[in-house]
Amino acid sequence: MTQEQHAPGNRADLDKKPADVASMFDEVAARYDITNDVLSFGQARLWRRRLVEALDVQPGERVLDLAAGTGTSTEPFVAAGAEAIACDFSLGMLQVGKRRRPDMTFVAGDAMNLPFADDTFDAVTISFGLRNVADPIAGLAEMLRVTRPGGRLAVMEFSDPTFAPFNRVYNEYLMRALPPVARAMSSNPEAYVYLAESIRAWPDQDELAAQISGVGYADVKYRNLSGGIVAIHHARKLGRLDSDD
């Protein structure tokens, strides 16, 4: 059955069963990047540039980009000279990415059980994917495990707009305007209803910062983008010198 024949569309529920979420993303893989550009009014590209700045990746560093989908978020790290891996649990997304960028490394993996050894990466990042993990705390703990001592974390996720009147307008857009736009752009608009619901149910900036700190990351800070529509949380894993103090 082709994508066009999936008339009702597959969507996940907010209990976020991994198989359902992966299947949903498989269906939207072909047009996912362009749909995101339209729905974000082009802001997605700016947000990704800010993420790259936050991680400050250096040539030769090992970078793990989780929920990387087609690898769009991984490309800047490759361009910076890093040894970057695009990891996702949607095989459909990875296949689209590999066809587009055969020179990049794509790995299938579940954020709650990563197929990498302890202390492997200089930097770990996840963009707009942590809220799709069935157990985000378990996912953060896995990210800590594979980050080397002294390494960095950056989480970019939708968040709470800081200006209350705008917050109301934003939530109206999510639930009323986003699904019709997605219907025109995507082979599976129902997936974007789930995405809108998952954004509304997601913790605010301070709560996510507490969760990141709670799994063991240090120096947790965040930066609001576009008035708090998106926030980048960054932190580091304590190094050996820290533990000797």
C-alpha cells in the first residue's frame, strides 16, 4: 500500500507507544522537512542554526544527533567537520535521509536503549524529538550514559511562549490552524494533530531543565527562541576533574 492510499492516516496517541510513533513518522517522511518549513513560517532553519551555535561543535568531535529523521539537523555538524551520526527509530525517515545524503552516517536506534557504548560522544543533541519518546526521563538518562565526561547536551524542543496573550494565540494556532495546513502539505495530516497535542502537553522550560538536571547533567541552562515557542536547553556531563574535587 502506498502512502497515498493511507487515507485516514496513521497517528500516535499521547501514550507514545514506540511502534505507533515510528510508523507515523514513516508515513510522513517524504515531505516532512518541507512541511515543517511551512508550518514554522521558515523559523525551523533559524532554530537549527541556534542549536549549532549552542553546541559549538569542533572539527573531529563525535556528535550524536537523536531523532534526526532525514538528517537535516545533522548536516550542520558534518559541515563543521564533526564525526556526526544521525540516529532515529523511524526507518522511513532514515531511508529518505540516506538517499539524499549517502555520505552521512544513519543509524536506527531507540532513544531509551541507544546502540552505543558508554562515554562515546563529545556532544549529544535532540531536536523536536524528546517529547515523542515514551519515557523522556529514560531517554535523557541514556543520553547522559553515551556522553563522555565533560561532554555537552543540547535539547531543542517546543515550549511555552513567555508572553501570556501570545501564548493563547499560539495554542489556538496549534489546534485550529496547524491541522488544515498539514492537510494541504502532508500525506498524513493526522500525524500533525498528534504533534500539536504533544506540544501542548509538554513540560515548560523550567520543568524540562529540572528533568535534565535530575538525570545527572550539570550546568543546565536554557535559551528561549521566538518568544518561547522553542527553547534550547544545554548542559554538560561532569568530567573526571569535577568528580575529583
